[in-house]
Amino acid sequence: MIEISDGEVEKLYNKLKKEAEDAGYFLNSDTEFTKGLVKSLLINEKRYGYWACPCRLASGVKEKDLDIICPCDYRDADLNEYGACYCALYVSEDVANGKKQVTSIPERRRANPLERQNNFPMSNLKYPVWRCRVCGYLCARDQPPMVCPICKAKQERFERMI
């Protein structure tokens, strides 16, 4: 069994809360529930080496799970449509302010990883266009940035669009 201390949970919770607020996002206000999710992220980090979404089945192969590393590729779409991400770690402003209740959120992730690959048309641009799969940031350059300047996702979370 993987042991996680309350101090580890508190430290990551505070870090995620600050990062969320700085970026205009909200963590679920149910602190006990949210800290349970944070603990699960830490368990997955020790188990797999990355923060696999605690509410999804991770493969243990980082390249196959890039879309479900928290914050996952589906967070913003879920927030816009349902007011919370799939695991409800992140919630919309309306949910955070009590104006909207969180309801059941359907799974957006396709079962087959090959279905998740995008096939964008090639073009004659001088540089390839890279898209952050977490926040949608676009840049045209030889390689994607090491860290997304918007959401701080790592380079591996970028996909080549064009």
C-alpha cells in the first residue's frame, strides 16, 4: 500500500489551489473531497510517475495516458459544459459560487488510443504549429515549448497540428 502523509496532501492542495486561482480556475470547495482527490493524485504519482486522473483507469504507460494527466485534456470542455471536470477537482465559477450544482459528467475519453490521435492536414507553413492539449495554446516553431506558458503543462502534452 502506498502511504501519503497529510502534510504531502496539504502541500499539494495549497499549490494546486494557488495555481488554479492564478490561472482563473477554481478547485472544488468541498475541501475534504478535494483533498481526497489530491491524495489520489499523489498515489498515482508514486505508482506511475505522473498525476493520472484519480477517476480514470490509467495504463501505467505515460505516453498512453498523456490525455488523462491532471489537468487532463478534457477539463475545459467539461467545465464549460457541465461545470466541473470529470473527477470534479476543478469546477466552474458558477459551481464555486454555489450558483450551479455539479451533476454526473460523461466520459469524453475514447477507449482506443488511436481514436484520440488527431490527423490535421499538412501545409506549406515555414514552421509546424503545436497545440497544448490541456489549454489549447498554439505556437509555430520547430519544437513545442518545454513548458506551456499558459497552463504550465510539460512539452509532452503538446501535439503537432500542422
